[in-house]
Amino acid sequence: MKFRFVYLCVTLIFLSTSCGNKDKDIEPFVVTGKNETQTLDNLKVTRDDNLTSENHFQHYTNFILSTESIIRKGYLTNIEVYYPQLYMLSSENSDTELKASFDKVNKLITDKIFYNEMVTIYTKPFGANIKSNVTVLNEEIISISFEGNVNDDGVYHQLLSSLTYDINSGEVLCLFDVITSERLLELLTIENLEIYPNDFADKKELFKEIFIEKIKNAKDTGEGVNNFYLTDKNIVLYTDLSPNLNEMIQLIIPYTY
């Protein structure tokens, strides 16, 4: 955990700097000792006393779900992010493939929430308040939704993103990996679908048609309709209401993967 603390410090200080090129590749950090200094793009990184982190654990058969947090309050950035990580239950566990799969999804989660959804989009100093919900977790799959908001130079943006990952294969699952387009279109015709926020309940049929059109256009590729996550009893599709409006619509469809 000492090594992890240094990694988090590096991540947060990197978040507080501008990214001059949004397409610039982000090199992985090399974690060193707690009291050592690392250099990234000529930025010397040391322990930051304004940063706090904490862990909450849930135990499963042979692994642990750790809900970790980064909270940093400062003049330029105020960040509060909660995100999950998976660890082997015991260091004596010899399942190297499972450990490699956990390492991969842990990096996918942190890359997604810190870089893909924030750093590469908001290039000026910003604030963020994001919570991650592990909506499905078993021996085979993990599905996560990331929800919150980002304050970009005084303008608030709703953030809704997700990741669904096959633990056994070590691959990110796309929408049509978990359900066929034909089956999904069939489910979209049923009456008892829920929509969120509830304010849009009277426009449910309109939004159903929007999702149906997206799915038909995507055909077998899934392109353009991969905004989804799973729960124990549902598949949730989501989309932005409009590129110019800060509102996300979620369509909740009864379905068990």
C-alpha cells in the first residue's frame, strides 16, 4: 500500500497540470519507494500532504474488492474520486492468470476514470466529484458505472461512463458481447422499461425510439451503442440528451447476463 500511495500522488498531481496535446500518449508510471522522487515531463513529484486516501474492502471467495478514494483539495483543483480495484485474497494464491487479469482491469479502471474521462478532455484546472458503482461482480465478470460531475473552469458537466470486463478472458466486453442486437431490439419493445431521470418518464417512448435507431444503425459492430452497464437484473443503456445539454438519459431494461 505504500507503493500505491505514491502512485496516487503522482496521478493527482498530473491531473492538476494542463495537457498541451489531447492526443498525447500517456506513459505508465513506474512506482518507486515512498520517500523517493519521480520525474514526469520535468515535473518532480513528491508526497503531497493535501492528498488523502482510504480503502474499504469486501471479501469474495478468492479475491478482494477494494473501494479506494482520492481526495485532494487545493487552489487549482478539488478532486474527490471513488473507484474500485481487485486484489488476490492472499499473496500465496498461485493463480497467476487471475492476478494478471486483476492487474489489467485495475489499470483499465484508473486509466478510464482519470485519463480518458478527465485529463484528456479537460485541459484547464478542474474539479471533480465522481463515485463508482460496482453493479455486477462475480467470478466471471465485473461491471462498473462511473457517475458524478466535473467542474471545468466554472462550468459543470455531468459524467456518466462505464466498464464491463470479463475476468476470465481479460477482455473488455462490448454491448453486443453480452446481448445480440436482435434480442436487445426485442426487449426494447416491452412496456415495463424504466427511464432515469424520472422527469423524462412521459418521453420514454421517444427515447426508446432513439436507442432503437442507434442499435439498428450499429448493426453487428456495436459502434455508437457501447454506453451500457449491467446490474443483477438489468442492462442499462445511456446516452447524452444533447451535445449542448448537460443531461444523461438511462434506459433500464430487464435482462440477466
